[in-house]
Amino acid sequence: MNQMTIHDLHEKLLAKELSAVELTKTFIAHRDAAEGEIHAYLSTSDEAALAKAAAVDAKIAAGEPVSDMAGIPGAIKDNICIKGETCTAASRMLEHWVAPYNATVIEKLEAADYVSLGKTNLDEFAMGSSTENSYFGPSRNPWNTECVPGGSSGGSAAAVAANEAVWALGSDTGGSIRQPASFCGLVGLKPTYGLVSRYGLLAFASSLDQIGPIVKDVTDAAIVLNAIAGHDPRDSTSIPMEKKDYKEALKTDVKGLRIGVPDEFFGPGIKEETKEAVKSALAFYEKEGAEIVPVSIPHIKSGVSVYYIIAPAEASSNLARYDGVGFGFRMPGEDIVDMYIKTRSAGFGKEVKRRIMLGNYVLSAGYYDAYYLKALKVRHLLKDDFDRAFAQCDVIAAPSASGAAFRFGAFSDPLSLYMEDICTVPVNLVGAPSISIPVGFHDGMPLGMQLIGPALGEERILNAAYAFEQAHPELTRTAPKGEMEA
Ligand code: GLN
């Protein structure tokens, strides 16, 4: 069962080589054996999972058609609402909060007969890059448990890499799908802003947030995207468009594809091994008939600064609702103001409070123009840079992170950890789609490469990613902690 992907297992289910119930039980057992070390999950939902799996078996037995994902156990990041289940955002504030409704992605997955084994760990309210900011303690990297799995969707990535789930949903505001996928040797796709509904995703920075898959290969990314993409009137930023079949983009032909390579993504902050791995991937594309085009995105240098103004500004507004009245945790006080203060002081962790303070500062009278408005302007300049680059190329290649997964506690000051987001945040600021795929190893730990497309360019990046993956089967490996009995 080692390399089991959604598409492999789907074939086996249809061929009746195994049942969805057997499969679900196998993954539950493997999850329970691995969790002590990995801690990918915050809650589990085995009863519901087995009931859904049984329903899929019944459909298959009756000869009814089933979706590509039907009956295949996955996991959902714990900032996505599933009706009747806790949705904690890995925060004390929501430790016992039960979601009263389903996120749109969950409704879509229901329609595809999905099976979920539970909710996965994250940095509190998705703020962080390592899961070290989770109120419930970090997850561990299945390639080396002394290293972080990345973040904020670190639990989702750890679950898939450790074979505690076949697939998982993550959310990406500034890299939270791509960076953990890269750290755990997986494929992670951040869709175009507006392609996947944000309804029912606990808001962090609403102009940046997107939900997407963390999976073992590019085909699985297309399958999950097929299930969750689509217009939703309940999300005002959702793009009205026809549904597509992203599996049609899975072709190995990249002849004539123009791959833009911005120097700015290969600067001094990026480790040599990462640069070399991406460069060797570029050599592969060239050999296959793609064209490598040097492009320039000068405002990449401002990406981290702009992101760490805009994201906290939006977060400070979005998190104002957690006041001890409407949701979750409450610490009693002398009067209402005292209750607010005590609730928010005790309910939020250090990083969340830091972001709220930063956000309130950049939005306050006297600083609004100097910081927030300025950041919005630079965001436009960055968008112009990307538009100019995409006039010369079809996709852009870049590292997913500066290097491989780092050790726990490696970053003691928050600013140096923020700098680590340099490769991913520019993509969210311009709303573009990007896929991270495994591109090599360093000291036994996986390295990732991003393929970035223009808005709604999912097909191009899936095509380019698939071509590379099919020619490099040695890079789709199982993490040591993911090994399963046959
Ligand atoms: N690491 C980034 C941050 O801390 C991105 C997080 C995310 O994408 N949710 O904000």
C-alpha cells in the first residue's frame, strides 16, 4: 500500500480488489499507530468515515458510478468547517467550538462521496510556517521527526506523508499549502484566488486565503481540484466560470512551453542545494523542448514586507469577532471590557496577538497611509511585474522554500521566520495559481519547486508539473514514517 494514491486506489475499488471499508480501516489503524510520533490530527471522525465508506461499497456493488475520490480516506485542515464537528483553528479560542454548517468545499466533497479520517493540525489561525504555533503542540515531519513538517497546513502534509491519509485539504494565505508540501515531499496546489470557495474557511486574510489539495502526486491534485473548484454565490470573490476537468491537463508534452525564470527568486536567501535542484529541473524541461526565458519581477524584494502589512491588517479585522460573546472561549471579567480583554489575552497565542497588534497599528489613523495604503500600492506594482513576466512566458519556476525542512526551534525571532516566506507570499499577493512538486533531496530531506501560472492558468502548471513528475518517479517516494504493510 506504500505509494497509494487516489487514482491507484480508485482503480482497485472499481476492480473490487479491496473495499472502501477495508481501506478506511487500514488507514485508521496506520494513523493510530503513527500518531504518537507524528501528531498530524487534532480530532478524528472514524464512525462517520466508516459509514461513508460502506455507502460507497454499496454503490460500487450496485454498479452505480462513483467519483474519482469516492471512499478514499483523506483529512481536512482544522480551519475548514464540517457541520457538527469541532473546528479549532488550533486555537484555545475555538477549542470546543462546533461548526454549525459545512464549508462549500465540504459540500462539494460530500457530493463526491468523500471519506475524512479527521481534522488536521495547523499553526494557530494558520499563522506560521511550522505548526509550532499550534495551541495543541506541533506536528512532526515523517521524513525526520526532529524537523518541522512546515506550516501552516503542517498537519495535513504530515498526515499524507506518513500515510495517515491518502489526501488532505490545506489552506494557503502566504504559502501554507506549498511550503509544507515541499517539506514533506508532496504535491501542494494553491488555486487561483477565487477558483475555490472560501465559504466556511475560518478567515485569516480574506484577500489572500485559498483552499487547495496536499497530495502524493499531480494526478491526485487534479482530482481533488476537480472536486472542490467552482463558483459559489456565498463567496463574493468566487469567480463565475464553467467547470473544467483538470485531469485533461495531465500531459507530458511540454514542447514550446515558455518557462520564465526570475533571478529575484534565486537570491542570497535561497540555499545552494535548492537552486541546484530547480536548475536541474529547468535543464530537464529544456531537453524536452521547453524554452527557458529569463524574466524579472523586481518587487519580489518587497513581497514579505507587503504581505506582513496586508495579512495582519486583514487578520486584525477578521479576528475581532472572537470576543467571548459570539464564539468559543470566554474568560469572565469584572465588566464587559474586562471580559473582552481577559478572553482575548488568554484565548489567543503569542503569534496571533502579534499579528493583531501589527494589523491594528498599520490600520490606525496616522499610520494607515504610511503602511497599509503604501502596501496596497506596492501590491499593484508586484501584480504589474507578474503581468509583464507572463507576457513573455507561460509559467514561472521558483523554489517553494529556501531549503529543506528545518529543525524545531530553529527560528527564535519571528522576523527571520517571516523572511522564510519569500518564495510563496508574492504569489498570494497577485492571486496566481501555483503548484509545489518534489524536485530533489538534500541530506535525505525533500526539496520543492513551484510552478506558477497566470490567473486561471491551473492547466498549464498541472501540465508542466505532470511532465516533470512522470520523468522522475524516484522523487515520488514514501517518507520513512509512511511505510505500510502490503
Ligand atoms: N507563513 C505565512 C504566515 O505565517 C503563511 C501562512 C499561510 O499561508 N496561512 O502568515
